[in-house]
Amino acid sequence: MYDVIIIGAGVSGSAIARECSRFPLKIAVLEKCEDVCCGTSKANSAIIHAGYDAKEGTLMAKLNVEGNLMMDELAKDLDIPFQLIGSFVVCTDKENRDQLTTLYNRGITNGVPGLRIVERDELKEMEPNISDEAVAALYAPSAGIVCPFELNLAMAENAAENGVEFYFDSPVEAIQKVDDHYEIQTPNQTFHSKYVVNAAGVYADMIHNMVSADKMEIIPRKGEYYLLDKSAGKHVSHTIFQLPTKMGKGVLVTPTVHGNMLVGPTSMDIDNKEGVNTTRKGLDEVAMKSSIAVKNLPMRDVITSFAGLRAHHPNHEFIIEEVKDAPNFIDVAGIESPGLSSCPAIGVMVAKMIKKKTNTHEKPDFKKTRKGLIKPSQMSMEKRNELIQKDPRYGTIICRCEMVTEGEIVEAVHRIIPARSLDGIKRRTRAAMGRCQAGFCSPRVMEILSHEVPDIDMYKVSKSGGHSNFIVGNDKEDL
């Protein structure tokens, strides 16, 4: 019997788990995939939005601004990269210039600090590669960039350090009310909890509809992206948006915290909640539209493409509330952009709801800080040599593109929430995220994983859990 069960280990679920772990409650997180950050949270623009885009008075606007203001301290507490680089919304048509004023006024109403409209000359000075058609832009200095993998993992690890239990490969198949609690059925076991938080991303409607007669619909909204090599990472120094439409903020161009450049996304509503395939049409659209606001994009430096799904609610609003016909069941649904920016505030909001319901108080031994992986590539040569003297594995480079060492991979496998697949190691260490996209390091990473985890031999090593095994047989014996 748990006090609280959270369904979903994305940024929302992990933020809620971390905030609820402040209280002396028995808490579990159920995740259908093999690791945290496997759904919407792993494939997005990695931007901490300033908060001028969401409609005035909405929960989306409120939590965006609150989450933005929390991010700097949270990043320091959790030892993750966060850069306050600012953003521009670029207008390339004089007839649409008044839309910048509309966005500015909305941002001021929402409480966004430092907003101002910059004219063409200043814009060109701040961003030399801005389009020659640019007329003016809305400048938001409070916008930033973060690594969504590291943010998600850090919040989950910190929650686990404070007693939260994580269950992976545990998709929820059924939920029913039994006396004063909920019974939650997964393929492996049955869980019981007094309170349930539904943070299941694009599956939040399916979870909601298991307990409520008032049915919900979540629409998967696909966005396709290009990721460019670090050689292109300084083409722009701010996040560059185009004037938004009803389908979103348009195709953007932004640096990443690791020095790459990200271009995208498209925006298309689909039926498939697992539809993360890229398309020729979508990627062509990204390449074409990105050049509207930024010129001379070095698209020859693309190293990979990917697609993610946003959990779009028809009302285009965050749904964070207790379900009317399901007492003690809290929905956290429709968390699309700016969900990443809002997640710290979402965690606080839901934790306050749980605190009020359980009539509990913060425990004195809550640990708010978490230490990230050791990263020799970010150390001085003196410190790195000292580390290698203590543990020679930190002197063996496994991923040459990202300079990831054997020591980092071994540490990732033995963290409190351990990596158990190549994608799990990739998210934690960046091994396989570089220019060659795992072409060089995969075999060695597989060897390390199988060596460090007794029940995972080379035949069981997977890309992302499930049936994504790399080895399917022996060439001589089986072929």
C-alpha cells in the first residue's frame, strides 16, 4: 500500500515525485518504458520559455513563468547544465509587426521580466545571421536552454534519494477503486495507493478514462527536428523563433547546452501515440521554414534527425486537477509546450495538493541537492589526472565524439536509477550522441554494460529496452 502513486516518469512525473518526496509519504512511480525520459520529455526543443506566448490568465501561462523563475536554482541544486541565453521572436513582414506588440503586452501581463522589442539594426548586431528580411523582434532575456535528459534524470534521482520507488516496464493496464484506495494493475504486479497522480503524457487520456465517466482526449502532436554538429553550434547565440500560429511557435533555431544546434519542429496532429518516425516531407519542411528567420544555415552539418510527440489537449491548456468523479485521483494532462519550462512549478502545485489532502508536513531530512556524473572532459588537466590516478577507467575514452570515458559509463550503470540500455547510457553520459551517432562506441558500450550487470549478457543488451536487442544470433552457427 502506497500513499501516492505517480503514473509516468517524464519531466512532470519526476518533478512531482521530487516535490512530494519532501513529505514522509510512501511514494512510487510507475513507468511503462524501461527508463525515465522515454516519452514526450526526451524529444523536444530543450528550451526554457520566457512565458509571453501562453494566453493571459491560463494555467499554462502561470506555470510557465513560475517554472522559468525556478530553473536556475533547480539546475544548481541538481547539478545540471542550464544557460540563460535569451530568445527572439522574429518578424519578417512589416504588415505583421503589430503581432510583436501583442506578444509583448501578453508577456507583460503574464509577468515576464525584461521584455522589449528590438529594431532591425540592433537585432542584426546581436544576431549577425538573422534573416535579411527581418524587420524587428521581441527579445526575452529570461529564456534559456537546458538538457531535458539531464533535467528529467536529475529530478528522478533526487526523488529516489529521498525514498521514492521507481518501477519500470510497468504499463498500467487497469485501475479500479477498492474501498478507500485505488488498485492499479500492471503486467507484473498489482499496486495499491490512496492517491494517484496521472502524469502519463500522450497516454494521460487512457489512464483518466479508466476511472472517469467524463472522457478525456489527448491528441499526439508530432514535431520533427534536425540536430546539427557542434561545428554549427555558434551560428546563432539566442533561441530564434518565428511569429507563432495556432499550431505552435513555428520552426525555431537554437543552440543546445552541449554546443550543437537544433532546428525544428514541425507540428502535425496524428492518431498514433507511438508515431515518432521522421518523414521526408516533415524534414523538408523544417529545412525550408528554418531559413525564414535565419540565413545561411549549415544544413550539411546535420548529424541526425528525430521526432517527438506533444500531449495536446483540445482546449490547449494544462489540466491539473482532481477528477470530479474519482476522488483522490489527480490528472496532470495536456502538458505540451511549455511543459518542460513549467515542470518545476507543476511539481510544486501537485505537491501542495497532496500535502493538503494528507495533512502532512515537510520532513526534516529532505535532501534537495543531487550530484551529477563525474565529467572528466569538463575538468582541468590537473584535476583530470588526479581522477585517473584514483580510477584509470576515467582515462579510457569510449566515445571519441563526446569524449566520454569508461568511468562515466560504469557510473551511469550503477546510479540510484541505473542505465540498462544503450539509450539509457546515452541519455546519462552522451556516449553515442556525437557526430558518428554511435558508429564507433556502440560495441564497447555493450561490452561494459554486459560486464557490469550480471543478468545482461551481450545477447540481451538492447537499444531501448523491450525487443530492441542488437544481437540476434551468431553469424556462423545461425546463418
